[in-house]
Amino acid sequence: MTREHDLEIGSLLKDRWYLILKPVTDSDAEGFKVTAYDTTPMPDPNDEYLEAGVVAQQGIMELLENDLERVMEAGLARLSFNDFVESVEEELDTPEDRLLKAEGNVLKVDFGVKQ
């Protein structure tokens, strides 16, 4: 393991699901690598209940692995929509109390109460 990998793992908070996207650093390649982490407690093997975060994380990984084109199209659509909303808000002087909040390059989304 590399020092960077050790630092990455050491910086993870408990009770979270992480998807970390890192740019590919090869000069011939373009794209990104994905690493998934689950720092929640190990589930009881006899429990049939799956946390929504586990299912969502695995679904995102499935889409990244098998339908990257769809993910990229959705990402471009989202970026375009956010630019449009921002321009409308500027024209209307709308307060920034929306559900989706952007702070620099960090997006915060409230998906509701924990199930």
C-alpha cells in the first residue's frame, strides 16, 4: 500500500459510505479511478435489512462499471441544469435556501431522514 492510500483510509470518518473518484495520472490515459469505502458497522449476517446507503453505493458502482456513458450524460445534464438555475436565480435575486447547496466544489444534498 502506498502512503497516499494509507492517508486516504485514515481520513475516513466512521458511519459513512464513500465513493472517491481520482483522476488517472497516466499520460496516455484520460478518465478516473473509483474507490468505494463503507465505514459503517458490519451488518448482522442474519438480518435481511439492507441500509439504503449500501444499496445506493452499489447501484452507483454498477452504473459506473457497466453504463458509464449514461452516468456521464446525466452528469452533463445536471451541470447544465445547475448553470441554468444559477442564472435564473441571479436574475430573480432568489435567496439561497434551496435543497441543493453548492459550497465551492462541494455539493450538499439532503435525502431525508435516515431509515
